Amino acid sequence: MFFRNLLQRRYAIPSTRKNNSTIEQLNQNEPGPLISPPNDKKFVRRRELLVQQLRERGIRDEQVLKAISSIPRQKFIDTALESRAYEDSPLPIGFGQTISQPYTVAAQTELLKVRRGNKVLEIGTGSGYQCAVLCELGADVYSVERHDGLYQEARRCLTELGYRPKLKCGDGTKGWSAYAPYDRILVTAGAPVVPEELVRQLAVGGVLVIPVGDQASQVMKRITRVSEDEVEEESFREFKFVPLIGEQGW
Ligand code: SAM
């Protein structure tokens, strides 16, 4: 594990409220294999160096590292930024949003403990890069983005690379009830609190990874639904994310 679990506690899930979320837009493509490995020789060495850096920073999950070493991150950003695609830093993707830093993607994915075939809900599709990592791990991925422009661009990019997640444009703080429950839920924007609806859409035994705090910094939390009525919460180190905007966000 790349960082120490700082705190652990157990508490009851609040009683059920009606869910009103709707499917606004859905990528109807059937699941399928990655069409072809990226034909981008000039980036191969840079990806290897990035993976080496992630190992040095403590990422241990070989499947996560393998996914990062095979996904062409340059395809998820503007061509003007291509030369910076394998820096371990966030980069702008428009609408005031960012593609997460590779270390953050690796750390969150490692914490999520994804298994092949898991049904995974991601909140905050952004560029689609994290979504591609989850697809590479063999997950059945559902992802929600609130900006239509980002949703459209991520859908184009993921489809072009041969990934087949189900995508929706809407408020991800309400989850995606039509496909619940999920084995894993990953939130890639900073939340003021853990949205109750996301906990409800988690299968028993399921895991939710979410950064929670104020808008300056957030503590990474891993919530495990240990029974119908109870969750266990672990707290890890601090990160800085763009805000989770919505009914159960900022
Ligand atoms: N996973 C993304 C990637 O790989 O590029 C990271 C994107 S960025 C750090 C977080 C994203 O969350 C932004 O695209 C933002 O628009 C989105 N977001 C914020 N609040 C949201 C909400 N309530 N529902 C869905 N997406 C939201």
C-alpha cells in the first residue's frame, strides 16, 4: 500500500431516501476489446519513465502500473500539451477542469482494489483517462461527467481507442441509480461530505474511494459497505482536487 491508513471507523448508513436521478445521455456502445495498442513509439520511453516514477513514489499494484504503461495519455489532452503528457502533473482539459496527475490516478485506483469484472462507477469522467485505466483493469465501467463538452470529448476519445464504458452527462453526486449497485465507486473531484446516495448505490462488500475536505485540500477516504446498514471508513493522506459540484457536492 502506497500510504498508511491513518484512521478507521465504522458507522450506520442513514435511512433510504427516494432517488430521482435520470439517464440524460448514454453511450450505447457494446463492450469490446481495445482495437489496437497505441502506435506511438515516441511516447513509449516516456511512459516507462512515468511508471518508474510511480513505483518510486510507492505505487505497488502491478495491474495499475501495467494499465498506465499501456494507455496513450497524450490522446486525452490538447495536442498543444502533448509534450507534457507524461509529466507527473495535472493538466488543463478546458472548462476550468484538469486531467488528474498520474500519481493521483494510480493511488486512487490502487486504493479501489478493482477486480476483473467489477462493476465500477466513476464520478467525474473529465478527459476519460481514469476511465480508460479502469477499463484496462477489466472493469465494467460507468462514468458520469457534469460538463457536456467534456462528456462529448471523452466519449470520442475513449471510443476511438476502443474502450466501451457507459457514459452519462449529469450530476454524479446522485450516482447512477439505473445500474446500481456497484462493486466500486470512484470520485475524482473533491467533495465537502460523502454523498449519501453514492453509499446507497454501493453493493454490500463494495468500496467507495472519495477525496473529502474543503476546497483547498481533501483527505482521501475509502468507504467499505460492510453490511446493509453499516460502513467502515478509512482515511489516508491529503490531495488537492477540483470541486465536486452538485446536489450533494459544493
Ligand atoms: N477522472 C478525470 C480524468 O481522468 O481526467 C479527472 C477529472 S477532474 C480532476 C474532475 C472532474 O469531475 C471534472 O471533469 C469535473 O467537471 C467533474 N465533476 C465535478 N462535479 C461533478 C459532478 N457532480 N458530477 C459529475 N462530474 C463532476
